[in-house]
Amino acid sequence: MGNPFGGIASSSSCAAEAAQIQYYFLSQSWIEGAALEQLKTVAALPGVTSVAAFPDLHHGKYGPTGIAVLSQRLHPQLIGNDIGCGMSLFSLDMPLRKLRVDRAAERLSELEAQDCFEAQAALSASGLASDLFPAALGTIGGGNHFCELQAVEQRFDTGCGDVIDRQGLYLLVHSGSRGLGAQVFGEIDHQAAIADGLDPDSEAGKAWLGQHDICVAWASLNRRLIAEQAASALRCEAQLVVDVPHNLVRRKDGGFVHHKGSAAVEPGSIAPIAGSRASLSYVVRALDGTGSSLGGISHGAGRKYDRATMHGRVGRNRSEREALLRNAWGGQLICGDRGLVIEEAATAYKDAGQVVRDLCNAGLVLPLAAMKPLVTYKKAMDGAADRTRKKSARADRGKGGRHERD
């Protein structure tokens, strides 16, 4: 079997006994063998002392997605190029009873055409440089990123309290650092970083950490601005419930925890766990057990089938493709890319309910609510307005690049 890290092996001079891997999923959970092999490679990286693997675990380019890794050295490749990617949950001040799904879908089709903020001013107000990819702000990107209008399907009797309103409407936004993260990732000496990792006290380590922190802040701002645009399109206001990144490094005792597709939580905090656009998502509360899981939990269902495989599984004719634009709750998908519709079909993903059950069984989370998807925005239809085009003439650096999907 080839090296799971694309043919680049760890340096023998830095090799050490492999770190212990903690598995937070049940034996019946669907986990591909390639991802399990990648786990072993991650555990043997220089400086790695502990690895946590979650039920959304799946194969990735430089290592599996759905992990938290404690290391005394920095491994930028484990985070990837979408540094700071995460999910933010927002409540809307529009009640469910007033929602008309068809009208909401029509309005949200213009989400990224909303002109409700000035990008450079928003960057400056957040303590970021005003010329830092301003034209990409408020844009979702490709792959599995989305902005989704949700309502409560079920509230669990687990002390939900006022966190989730049974009659409320919510936005779940999944996006990251766009071209900024790709630029930072592209500046790394990947041969050296993959082989040995980065010394956090070295010039290269400090430089990457500094740029990493900027990407995390930029991505959080991006999600907030996407929600503001969605709320503007729906003629309402959005209020942040929680912002949870899942592609980042966090400083912890004993080193740095690398989150790759694992939501970074603290005991008592709440977090969304996304399903697919045709299945339920969940809101959960992190428990004290997350101390042993390096402060990580699953951020979503996780892919079951890769993108290329999906083109042979669904959407073989027009009626099948049209069916992918609707779901069992009468929800609608906004996506002008036929290939992306197929690649992001519900059957491409694992069962988010099983993911949550595994996390509950491991003592990591308590479920608060199951959320049904009503309108999912992924990409504007052909011909729809695009605010990135409007701004590109004013900010050439704002063109977001293609990013690694988490």
C-alpha cells in the first residue's frame, strides 16, 4: 500500500513511537480503510503525542478529516488550505409560521448579490488589514460549503432551555478563509513541513501561526457577513448563536491541538453537527468528556463516497437530478452547478444521526435539537448577480481560490 500522505514519508531521523489513537465511534459505524491507514501515519508524525478520531472520519489529501491531533510540533498540512473553516449558527427574528419556502428560496438565490456591508470597513472593524481579500468576503465558496435555512424538527428533553426555539428559524453557515487560506498554505515549504513538522519557536513556525490566526479571524468574519446577507435577502435580522471552527490549531498544555474537520469545543459549549442538505442536522452540547478527546467532536456527517464516485451513483437522468433539488421536508436546494448537485447528494454522506449517537455513547455530547433543512444555498444559478464580480475591479486580491474541502 502506498503512503497515505501522497508519497511523502516522515523523516526517519525524527521518527518516534507512534502516538496512541482514541476512537470515538462504534464498531458498526462506517469508516473506510484508507482513513484508518492515514490515522496510523498521523500518529507517527514527529511530535505527535495523541490522536482522537471521530465518527465522521474520512480520507483526505494530507491526512483524514474528522480528527484532533496533539503535537509538540506544528503540522500545517493537517489543517490544509481552508484555515479557519467552521460552522456558525444564527437565529433569525422571523418566526417559522411566516415562512414561505418558495419565496425564501427565491430571495436567497440572490444571497451573494446583497450589498449590505462595505468589505474594507468590515475588515478594519475586525482588526484585520482592509486589503485582505475584501472581494471574497461574504462568499461561500465551493465543495461542501453552504448557507442553510433551518427549522426545528425535534427538541430533545435534555435541558435545551432557551438555546433553541421550537418555533424559530435558523441559519447554519459553513465556510472558511477562501483564497486567503490557500495563499498562506501555498507559502509553506511542504517537503520540510510534512517530513518534520515546524518548530513552533522557529521563524517559520511563528510566521505560520501568525498567518493562521489571521485566517481564523477572517473566516469567522466571513461567516457572519454571509449570514447578514442571507438575513438581508429574507428581510430580517440574524443574531449569532455560536461560531465553531473546525480547521485550526489551538494552543493547549502539552503542545498544539490540530483540528482537521473536528469542531473545537469546550465543556458546556454548544455546537452544530451538519447533516446533508436532505437530512437532519443537530445542535449538541459538549460534555466534560471532550477533555479526553482533545476538545474535539465531529463537525458533520462526513463523506461516505468521494465526488467522482457520486457521478455514477445518482443524477443519471433529468428526473433524478431534479429530485436532488428537493427534500422530504419540502426544502429546496439553490445550486447552479449540476456536477456539485450530484457530488453533494445526501447519499454521499454518512448518517449524521449515527454520528451523534456515537458521540453520545462516548460521553462527548448531549443532543439538544434536530434541525430540518428548508433552503440550502450552495451556488447561485447561472445569470444570478455575483457580488464578487462587482468588487473584483476594486480589489484584485479579493479573488478567492479553490480550496481543499473539509
